[in-house]
Amino acid sequence: MYRRGAGKSDKPVKKDVSDSDKYADLLVFGYACKLFRDDEKALYHDQGKHLIPWMGDKNIMIDRYDGRGHLHDLSEYDSGSWNTSYQLSEEEARIEALCDEERAGAIKYVEIKQC
């Protein structure tokens, strides 16, 4: 109710209406959980002992759940391995044109909404 140093002349701060509009679409939720204190396990993780070397390289340490652990051969993703002369089929071109229209409409909608 009272705070240190507050005088009678302090006026309540009025909340700007635009602030509430800014966060109208924000949804925050959580779940109850029980935390267990395990100093030994915390120290183990803090020191990075749970990490494993990626492809045998001790300079790149990853968690066992890291998706990079499934990438053993990266040559498939080199820029020279892609087919640069690939042409879209008629159906793919039609779908791409529809997607472009949708993107342009979304951009216009956002611009209008911001004004």
C-alpha cells in the first residue's frame, strides 16, 4: 500500500491505453512442477560434463538431444550440390503464385492495421 519515500503529493501513474493494446494478444501460461535440489547434478551440468563431441570434434560439444547429432554427412547441404537449373512444374508455379498473393495480402493488412 505504502512505499518508502512516497509523499502525499505523489499522484498515481495513469496507464497508457496503448500499452494494454500492445499486449492484448499475449498469452502466458504455465504448469505446476516440483523442483528437487541436486547440487551434484547441477555442478555436473554447469561444468558441461553432459556434453558429447560432435562427429568426434572435441571443439564442438553438443547435448545428446541436439539435432546436429543426426547430421553425419553435410556434403548434401553444400551449395554446389543443389540443382540450380530446377524449373517449377505448372502446378508448383500456380501454388507459388497463390502463396505470393497471400503474403502480399498479409503485408498490406499489417500496414493498414498499423496506421
